[in-house]
Amino acid sequence: MPPAANTRAQRLEQLIDICRSLGKSEDVEHLLQSVVDAACDLTTSQYTFVLVFEQETNLLRIAAGPQQHKEALKNIRIPLEKSLAGWVYVKSRPVSLHNAQQDQRIFRDVERALGYVTHSILAVPLIFRGETIGVLEAVNKRSPHYTEEDLTILDTLASQAAVATLSTVLFEETQRAYEEAQELDTMKSNFIAIASHELRTPLGLILGHATFLHELIQDEHQKSQVEIIIRNASRLKSLIEDMSNVNSIQAGSARLRHKQVSLTQVVSRLVTSFQETARQKKIELSMQLPDTDLSIAGDEEKISVAINNLLSNALSFTDENGHVLISVEKLPGYAQITVIDDGIGIPAKDLPHIFDRFFQVQSHLTRRHGGMGLGLSVAKAMIEMHNGQIWAESTERKGSKFYILLPSNTGEASSASKVFQI
């Protein structure tokens, strides 16, 4: 075999070995540096660079280059206009220059940083799934000119660099999105904490004085006006309690206070408290309880909040002359509470999201009912603190069924603080 052919075969074999090793690398920075080093060696160039497009600046930055000049290159940005790398990026075409000293497209900041003069240059675009994301550039070939073989080598290595670069870009975008989401979530939680705290005192005064006035007033018309104040203040109080529950759960300060909880008594008490609301809406509210008392170990207040929110929703989304039924039954190892209504129901596309915090079904049938979309998420968190489950079945315009499943012995549920994503 002639010496030249042998050299070519060796270079191709070396290229294949390099590509195999690059495929095993999980460190993106190391992979890009390996691409640069391999390109420099295989094309016998003075320097090689990987440049990637930076969305924030609309410029190209040097993602990898000669290791010994890493710091000098870190802050250099290359414009898309009036630079050869920018031309390759925009046109998505390779370019080769043999006499580059006088070419106006050479970006001289890199030359000055590294102390060299560009005599020849070969640059190819980094393309992934049809999208150009950067440039691989080789500078100053030691033999006279860059060849077609050099172009093939650079193209091959560019495909490896493109995958690595895109991975970096996607990771950075995901990280930024996650940080922004975390920041928004923190702002939302802070707002909830401040709002619920600041509203409690004035609302308590409004409710207290309105209730006092309601007892004193004899005139029926005036009495009905005060009842409107009490009813709406009570609704606001419920919203504030939901906000406070969300904040305590998110902060990890919610704790279970275990004792024996009679589910039959809890349900019976809640149904009694909702009877007046049901009567005003002309809804039949009924319950089915077991013949004997059904008790579990748990936190009565939190279980009551969960059931209360389900009953409140059922009555809110059931029209006049409708029906709401709550049942309690014993299952092997569990107690099940079911709330059934024949109200407006939930669209199938919204059903998977109804327990998400601040989620509201966007339907003309539900907009008039208001609310903040916290009740079901709070109920879910309360039940999950007991190692229980909550879920729903629904058909739009026909009604909904909500199920709570609680272990008969919830002693396994930790009484320590837990953080729940609601």
C-alpha cells in the first residue's frame, strides 16, 4: 500500500475510534473538548474551535477551543455579521479559505486573544435535525491547503459536536425554565402566606359584628341584608382557610394529630352543617352510613377539611332540584367515603388536573361558581398525609363521583412534617 493511502487509512481508522469514544462520553464539556482536540490533530491545524449560537445575545460563543487558552476565550462573542463563522452559521454551508489574511470576514478578536494570524481556515456548520446550532472551525493547516478529506473529517466530528451542543442547550433551557418556575412558585407561596395572614383579622371582625347585628335586628329586610354580608364573609373565610392550608402544607409545617376518628360522626356533622345551603339551592342532600360506627386512626380536623371541600364542591356544581349523596362504607383494610352528585360534571380533558393547585375547569358551565381552585388540591394533600387516596369519576352534564380511601389503621402515616406538592 502506498504511504499516502496508508496515512489516509490510518486517519479514517483514528476518526472511527474517536467517534466511538465520543459516543460513550456523558460529560458534554469533555466531549466538546475531545472534538476540538481530535479535529486539530486529524486536520493538522494550529487551532480548532466549537462555536455555538447564544440566544440571549444573538451572537456565537466559543464553547470549546485550545485548552491552554480557555480563560482568554471565555468572554469573547462573535457577531453573525462580518465574521466567517457567522456566515457559515447563517448560510449553513461549509467554507474553506487558503489565503485568509486579507479576508474582511475574519473576526480579529480571537487572533488578538491567542496571538496568531489566520492564514487558512476551514469551517463547517453544526447541524442537528435540520437546524444549525453552531460552527466547527479549523485554523491554519500545517500543510499547504485544507482538502476534501479534511472537510469530511470536520463534518463527521461536527455531527458529534452538534448532538453534544444541543444537549447542553436543552439542559440550560430546562434549568432556566425550572428556576423560573421555582421562583414563581415561591412568589405565589409568599403571596398566599401574607394574604391569608393579613385578611384573617379584619374578616374575623366583619363576621363577628355582622353576626351580632343579625341577632339584634328585628326588621326582616335589614336582617336579610346582614345575612348577605355573613354569607359572603363566610365564603371569603373558607377561601382564606384553603390558602392557609396550602401554605402550611407547602412549608412542611402541617402535622398529623392522631386519635380515633369516627367517620360516621364526621360525615353526619358535615351533612347537618350543609343542610341549610342545600335547602336554599333546592338540592336533596342525603347520606348512607354503616349500621355500626366506623372509626380510623387519623387527624379529625384534616379529614373533615377534605370531606367538607368535596361536599362544598358537589353542592356548588349541582343545579336546583339536584341530588348529592355521601356514603361511608367499610372495605377490607380500608374505609371508603364517596360523594356523588348529578350536577354539571367535569370535561374528560380536565379530569386529570382537577386536583392541581389553582386549577379551574374552564367551562361556561363552571365560570359562574368562582373559587380559586384550591379546595380539591387541599383535600388531596389532607388525604395523602394519611397514606390514603382520592380520585374522581365524572361525565359532563351528568354528574361526578369523588372517592376517598383511607387505611383502617393509619398509624403508618408519619406524624412528622411532610411536604406535599399540591
